Amino acid sequence: MATPLAIDFLGHSSALVELDGARILTDPALRSRIGPLLRTVAPPPGGHVEAPDIVLVSHLHWDHLDLPSLRAVGRDARILVPAGAGEWLRGRGFEHVTELAAGASVAVGGLTIEAVPAEHSGFRPPFGPSADAVGYVVRGRQSLYFAGDTDLHPAMRDLEGIDVALLPVWGWGPTLGRGRHLDPLRAAQAARMIGAPTVVPIHWGTYWPIGLERIRPHLLADPPRDLVRIAAELAPDVRVLPTEIGERVALG
């Protein structure tokens, strides 16, 4: 019998999703340090993310496409990336790379995975490449929307039949910085637009810039709780599960 949907929240935008016997890893950022960002919680234990059936990469920013984390997962991993990013990633030793533009889909076992629009920069600093950011919808016996990194956009209303939405609620520092992101208020608005009965907050509480440890440290913990409070008013039919990093959510 196929297993129900289960999610291990690994921190930042990384989650290990199990659905219908398949293991799906999102935006693996698993190291204790990525550039100027220090991980504030322990990385996942060794072997925890070995041999996923598919890796979903939403966009090319360093904290979402981390090459050493991908190498730790395995160079032979099957990876989905936004259209335009495949050649660059294959040039770094990853052979099983499939590009998906928004609206395109692939089959993985008994699942269908579709790339959907995202409102976020797709440029990898400082010198490129660039590819449009996407989210992904995974459909099997249940369905999951992984937003990656995005701001509100009208196409969220077109997402139908979503059981669980993984929505970003912050970032990696004392401010959201430049670019288009969801904060707790906009995540609650997104939850209302999408209409999924369950939301799991992601993209919070994991990385912090070196030297800024004492600047607004409450933002390492507050965004998921703020989403619970705001969603209770704006999207009262949505159940928000503020999952701790390293915790598993089982959804029958």
C-alpha cells in the first residue's frame, strides 16, 4: 500500500517529502555554512537525504542551489531545474538534469511533478547564469505545492486541489533584503489564494549572516508563529503547522 504524505523539514527551503513511495528533496541547503551565512541549527544527520528519487531546485540563488549540498546528495541524483539552468548544472558534473519551464511536467514513478510560476529573481550572482524561478506541484494520492521562493502573484489562484502548501515566511537575515519574498502577512494571503487546507512554513530560522547574530534574532523564531496568528484572521480555514527544523509532519 502506498504511504501517506510525510514531510521532514530540514531547514531553510529544504524538505524531504515522501509520497506514494517516492522521496522528493527540495532545494537542498544542508551545510553548516553557505558563503557568508552560518547555519544556526544542526545540519541533517549524515545519510538522511541519501538516494532521493528526485531533487527539486526552484531557482539558482546560492541558498537554494548549493553545489556542495547537491554533491553530498549524489552526482547521480535526478534533478529538476528551471528552464535555462540545465546546461550550467550539467557542466558541474551532474548528469541527470531535467529542465522544466512553468507549465511543463514530468512523471516520477506514479507521481506527476509540474513546474509552476514564481515571482522571484532567477539570477545567480555575481556573474550568472539566469533562469526563471519556479515552484513545483507534486501530485499523487495527495498533492503538495512547494513554492520555492516567491512573492504573491495571480497564478497562485490557479493552483487547484492542493492538499499541503510549503510556503516561505522569511529568509536568512534580519531583513528580507532586496527581491520578492513572502513574509508572514503575504504568506497568509497566499494561503487564502491557494486554498490548501494545510500550510507548512519554510524558509526561516536556519541561516544567519556572520556578524549579525545580535540584530533582530527574534526573527529566527517569530515568522511561523506570526503566520499562525495572521492566518487565523485572513485564512481561518487553513491549518498552519509551524514545524520545527528537523521535525517530521505526517499527513494521512
